[in-house]
Amino acid sequence: MRVATVRSRCECQASLVAVLNENRHVMSAYVVDRDGAREDAPAHTMGAQNPRFDVGWLCAVCGRNVLRSFSVDALGWREAPEVPAGAAATTAAGADAVGAGAAAAAAGAPAVGGAPAAGSGPGVGHKEGVAAIK
């Protein structure tokens, strides 16, 4: 299976990343904060069938909903690592929510829609969230 990776910046300057499958649906997504820490970030594509489509993220650092537009012509495709047989359940339309998570986990990627870490989320600054975890 071929995948493409899209990247953008949140207003808080965290890096937002989403890995898309050939149908331009999100397989995994995460955010990298300014300190280099990586955390799962829920993401979803809208209008994936169009030449210009949108990806929406929930930034795990600041809690903002971030919407960015991408052009199909600008995507760079690569072959995804093979997933062991039986590791992912699929449907005729492609990987379902469970299959996408299993495939991402088997490939070593974070699953989409993971719960935010304790002490993080809207209204809690990154440093306060880190302090709450320690």
C-alpha cells in the first residue's frame, strides 16, 4: 500500500503530521511540540475525493482545532511497510477504524484518536501538562 505524509504547523508552533492511505484517509496522526516530544493527535480528512482536500487535527499541545488544505498533485507517495497477515481487519472499502489502528500499531506508528495525556488539553498549557504528568 502506498502512503503519503502531510505536515503543517499549529498556531502554537507544534508540528502536525498525518499519514494518509491511497484514498487520502488518515491512517495515523501525531503532533511534535517545540521540545520534540511526540503525542497522538486525532485527525480526519474532508473532501478526500477532491483534487484539493482538507485535513483537520486536534492539536494535543494547545487544544486548537486546525484545518489545512492540501492538493493531491503535491503529495509524495511511498510504499508503506508490510503489515503481518492477520494483524489488521479490513472492509471492502479499505481499512476500518479498528483495522487502521491495528495496521498503524503493527507498523510502529501512533494510532489515530488516542486519548490526550493526563493534564493536557484545552485550557492547560504544555508546561503545566508536563508538570502534572511528573
